[in-house]
Amino acid sequence: MGLDDCARETRGLAAVVADPDASYDARLTAACGRVEAAVESWSSWSARCRNAP
């Protein structure tokens, strides 16, 4: 995943957060998980690039 993927997932999270009915439902938990996975994936890719010879 790249930075664009992180941004897309973050926009998706923002859309769920804006829905008053989603404050305590599975959609919010799922959206948070997708953002977390995207950021972790990007972070590990970025670290590998910085450490490459």
C-alpha cells in the first residue's frame, strides 16, 4: 500500500465518522482497522526503502 491508499482509507474513515448512526457500530471499527493496516503497510514499506543499500 502506498500513501494514496492511506489517504483513501482515511477519507473512508472520515465518511463513517460523519454518519451519526455509525458511532458505535461495526462500520467504524472496520474503517479504523483499514486505516491502521494501510498506515502500518506504508510505514514498513517506507522503512525498508530508507534502509535499502
